[in-house]
Amino acid sequence: MKKICIVGISGKLGQYLTEHALARGYEVRGVCRPESVDKLARFGDRITVFPGKTNDRAVIAEAVKGCDGVLVVLAPWGVQRYASGTAQAVMDFAEPGARLVFSCGWHISLDGKDVYSLKLRLIVGLFGPIARLLRFAELDDQVRATDLIFQSDKDWTVVRGSNLEEGESEGLPVWAEHVGDPVLASNLTRRTDFALFMVAALTNDSLIGKAPAIVSRAAPSAQAAQEQAVAA
Ligand SMILES: NC(=O)c1ccc[n+]([C@@H]2O[C@H](COP(=O)([O-])OP(=O)(O)OC[C@H]3O[C@@H](n4cnc5c(N)ncnc54)[C@H](OP(=O)(O)O)[C@@H]3O)[C@@H](O)[C@H]2O)c1
């Protein structure tokens, strides 16, 4: 892995992705809305920015050229199929064989075998229609985006983040195939570690074609699972 592109580089997750990718010595390119370019000032000439909406196919085509890996922040903002347009553009223009790693939340399901708490079902069930009504987000477009990814023959990984918090890294998160697995019960990950997991996935071929749901390795549920494994 030498050259990577971060699509949605200016957001909170995108900036952590940038820090981890630079720390690994990758050449970093990124796409963000023109009005957000200034948020990246601290990275100076260590990154190359392609200003544009992340679903702008011409901008994505240029930005991902020659990249071995693409990290994509799937954002459901607005009601213009932003997430699915972004995912489709990345899959259409990424180099053959490039590793593609996408972010989303636990509400996305690869195989329908996730078991959700009543609280999560209520949040998604209420937030989705309200957000669409107010025209600030369309959660179902993130579902559309990941369905497109799941059906593609690319080398993809979809990383499903738990609730997020700020703070120092606690190390690489642990993961499970399905929400409902007891290891995930604490439902909390530092945002920097969500990014750490995505960057690590670029070079972890065992995650190709998977949708890991993650949680902090320091979370009580992860610690309990670790203690059980040691005791067994
Ligand atoms: N927040 C959570 O609790 C949570 C939990 C689980 C998973 N996730 C996942 O984590 C990822 C990142 O989420 P985050 O909450 O940390 O957000 P974030 O990284 O701060 O922002 C996400 C992206 O949305 C863009 N954006 C914001 N407003 C926009 C608009 N009106 N139109 C177009 N783009 C807009 C941002 O670009 P600009 O810099 O240009 O604004 C940024 O690239 C997402 O895939 C999300 O599904 C989040």
C-alpha cells in the first residue's frame, strides 16, 4: 500500500483517517467539499486535496487515479442520494484491485442476521423519517449505498461503527460479524480508533467482503469477552 485516497477527508473521521494514514507513510489524497478545504490547513502539503462533493464523479475519477486503497466516509446528508452516489463513483473509478474501505453505522446489515436493541431500532425508526422530512439526511440512502457495495465484486470492507466519542486512542477496536454479539454490548468506540480500524483494514485481506461491527477494545463488554476467552 503506497498511495491512498480519503473520500470525505475534512470531517472528524476523515481527519483521524488522515493522521493514521500519514503515520503509516502513505501518500494521501483526499476529496472534500470546497467550503471545507480550510479545515485541513494543519496538514499543509503533506496531503493533496481535490475539492468537490464526494458524489461528483469527475472529482472522484481524478482523485482515486493510481491509488492502491480508498477510504470512504459514507455520509447520508441531504436528500440527493449523497452516500449511494459517493459509493458508486468510488467503485466505478477506483483502480482494479484497489482496497476499498467504507464507514457506516451498526444499523447497516450485510446478511440480516444482526440483532438490534429496542433503543437502536427506535432511534433509526424515528430519526430516519424525521431527517428525510426535514430534508437534512436520508438514512435509507446509506442502506442503498451499502447494498451497492455488498453486491459488487470489488475488494471491499464496510466498517460499522458503534456510538462514537472523542479522546485518546485505546488501540485497535475488536469486532464481530453481527450486532447482538455480547462483545459489542458496550456500544462505544473512540472516533480515532474507528479510523485506526479502517486504515488497518486496507492491509488486512481477511476483512475483504466483510462488514465488521466494532467496539473499543477497552470497553467493558470487550474486556469481559477477553477474560472469558482466557478462562476457557
Ligand atoms: N456520529 C456517530 O455517532 C456515528 C456512529 C457510528 C457510525 N458513524 C459513521 O461514521 C462516519 C463519520 O461520521 P461522523 O459523525 O464522525 O461525521 P464526520 O466525519 O464529522 O462527517 C462526515 C462527513 O459528512 C460531510 N458533511 C457534513 N455535512 C454535510 C452536508 N450538508 N452535505 C454534504 N456533506 C456533509 C462532512 O464533510 P464536511 O467536512 O465538508 O462538512 C464529512 O465528510 C459516517 O459514515 C457515519 O455513518 C457515526
